[in-house]
Amino acid sequence: MIAVLCPGQGAQTPGMLTPWLELPEVAQTLTALSEATDADLIAHGTTSDADTIRDTAIAQPLLVATAIATGRALLGDTIPAVAAGHSVGELGAAALAGVITDGEAMQLVTTRANAMAEAAAASEPTSMAAVLGGVEGDVLERLEQLGLTPANMNGGGQIVAAGAKSAIEALLADAPARARVIELQVAGAFHTSYMAPAVKALDTAASAITPVTPTATLLSNADGETVADGEDALGRIVNQVANPVRWDLCQARMLDLGVTGIIELAPGGVLTGLAKRSMKGIPAVALKSPDDLDAARQLLEEHA
């Protein structure tokens, strides 16, 4: 059984779409998806620099469009057995699982990205930092002491903290024992209460959409559970903006379901890297360029 995964914010790199545009079907899909948002995704995926595509309002639509386009190129009309996305990647996973259309995914991610950027700008200075290693209990205790939220529980000894920038700076200055802390280049404290205004904006946009029952086993970032109802899936995606990402539970659920292989859609690499530590022994392919499609198709055939 194969799980198809959609990466989240931070996976983008300058020029990542350039090789994919050599495939006519991918170029056509990306052009259509770009028209459904308010950003020139083709330009941002080929010529924009790292600072430009770090902007939340650009990064999120770019990532969702890339995952959908490369997912369609890989799967065609086939529905993945299991679909999951990390943070904003949930919108790509929902589209591949049939809950919403590709165009609806782009409309929602555009609202999400703009609303999160606005919420970050309107709050006190906030930030996020990855905490690598250490004892999980000690890390969580330190975050609580500083008033920080464990915004991403990624498994494999990786927790992303989020909150006031002053608290992140205190974490950097005095890290938990045997842990390394790296501040992330993000606009604000995502997946925390600071993003409450963005939840309201996304909920309004989602109310205009009629989701349908997933045709794939769709996992939720909220708790790693399977979501069998379209309304529930969309509601979870909306609320997830201001709540922690439990990717550790998604990975545990994949193992419980009997997943035997992983394919991470473009721009792949982050989630397969996490899986190497939390899902040891499970073969994985990350789509970084069209050259990886053959290996992904072979994995699909072997684990169908």
C-alpha cells in the first residue's frame, strides 16, 4: 500500500518548477492552477529568488500547485491508496483524495496564505524554531516555560516551536539539554492562536465549497486519524491553521494502516527525510525532478 504525501511550507526552492515544465501535461496543469490564484506561479517557480518565494502569500499556492500537478502526472486518474499532506500540503492531499477540486484547492490556499500573512503582520513579532534532538518531555517542558507552542510535532526527534519572537530568542539562548535549536525563516507563529484571524477568513472561503467524501484514505494533521467525511475533512483543514500539526501521528497511522511505500510529491525531500527516522525500512521516493517519476511508478507497481 502506497501513501502519497504533499510537502508543506519550507520545501520550496528557487527554480524548482523549471524541469517540470518540460512535461507538457505538468505545464498545462500548472498554468491552469496559476489562473485560479492571484500569483504568477510559473514565474515564481522558475525565476523568483529564495526571498521572494519565502513569502507566505507566494510559497503556499506554489507548493500546493506543484504537488497537485506532479501528483496528476504520476497518478493520472488513479486515486492514491493513502493521501496526507503536511500543513498547507493538506489542501493538495484533499484534492488528490477527491474531497475538493484542484481549482477549489487553489482558491482556498490563496485565501489561507494571504490571511496567515496578514495575521502575522498584525500581531506582535513572532517566529518559529526547529528543536532537533533532546528528550521530548524536556523539550516540551522548556517550551511551556517560555509560553511557546509545539506547532509541528514531526516525529524522529523534531519539534517546531512557535510563539513570541522574544521567547524564541530565549529558546535559542538556552536550549533543552542535548537539543539543537534553529530559527526558521517564516513570517510568524503558524499553527498557534496568533493565526485565529486566518481561521475565520479561511472558514468563510470554505463555506462556499461543497466537499465530497474522500475516495482515498485521507489522514488529518489534527490527530493522524482517517477522515471519512468531506465536511469533516474541510473543517479540520480550516481549524488546523491555528492548531499544531501532528505529523508524528500521521506517520504512526500510516504504519498502522500497513503502508509499505511512500511517494512524496514535488518538491519532495522533507517528508521522506522524516520518514527515514520514524518509518524505518519503508521504501520511499521523493519527486525532486521528472527523473524521479520512473522510480515512483515502479514503487506504485510493486506495492499496489
